[in-house]
Amino acid sequence: MGIGAIKEDVSRLAVKEQAALARWIIENLESTSEDEGAVDSAWRQEVRKRVEDIRSGKVNMIPADKVWKDLLGNYARTS
């Protein structure tokens, strides 16, 4: 069975069944240890850069209470 036939069959399923199948496919996608290692390495590099930006004063830190106040204030205006 080719991908076209599979797509056609899936399109006939109810939306809930399609969602369940999509969820199953995503959960069962295999990632290689190489992929995981590359992602881990990239995140470590990004964290190091962000820490250095903070330490060097390149970025301005915002106190958490101000972030929450602004966020909640914006949310209240949009809901």
C-alpha cells in the first residue's frame, strides 16, 4: 500500500480517529541518538551564549514580578 492510498483511507476516518492516528504516528517516530546528540549540543551552546549575554550586560534582565504583571495585564485586556 502506497502513501497515496494510506492518505485516502485516513481521509475517510472520523476527525477523532484521524487525530488519534496522528498522535500515534508522532509518538512512534524514531529519533536517532545522533539527532538527540545534535539537539542537546545545540541547546547547550545556546544556553552558554545566553548566560554570557547576561553576564556581559548585553541583555537587560526583567524581574519576574514585572513579567507576570505585564503578562497578566495584557491577558486581561484581550479576554
